[in-house]
Amino acid sequence: MSPDPALVDVAVGLFDVARRGDVDALEAAFEAGVPIELVDAGGNSYLMLAAYHGHRDAVSAMVARGADVDRLNQMGQSPLAGAVFKGHDAVVRVLVDAGANADLGRPSAREMDASVGGDGSRLKR
């Protein structure tokens, strides 16, 4: 069975929505049946894109829906490492509180934190 073409269009457009952090649009799409774990051509999940762009509320909403906080993209990067790299401390806190693994990926969030002068304290639960 092929997916509904309208749902496919929504799912593809949702990557930009995640980059913008539009919580209402994300929630509506997930309610309509868009799987929360879809990834783009680079393996970036909706959660990865929202985390990298610093959208705490969008990240929180996806975590509450069960999004995989440790899903790596094709480059081996985690949402947590992306948020650390970009300095989005509020997103880092949401991901750490949700159990994100600071030692996962290349570079890991812990390695990224050290490379930007962090002391690791923001990666502690």
C-alpha cells in the first residue's frame, strides 16, 4: 500500500517546519499520522532539526511524543551534540533531562562541549 500523497507532502514540508520550530504545525502533522521518526536525505530527524536550530518548545513536544533523543544522522551526529555546538542550552537541558546519551556520536556531545570550552556541567542530569 502506498502512502497518501498528501501525507507525503506534509511530511516533507515538515522538515522546514521543524527548522522553524512551529510546535502547533508539528503537533498537527503528527496527529494527522506523520511518523515522528522520519528523516531527510541526510538522516536528520525532525527532532535533530529543531534541536540544532534551538527550538526548545518543539524539542520538548517531540520528546513528549517519544521521539528518539539519540537518533544519529548520517554523519553520526546526535541532536544533543548539535544543540551543544550551537550553544542552545535550553535545548541541551531538555535533551539531557530526556536521557540523551552525551557520549554517543561523532563527535559526541561531551567532545563537542569540551571543544567549545565547556566543563561538561550542562550535560549532567
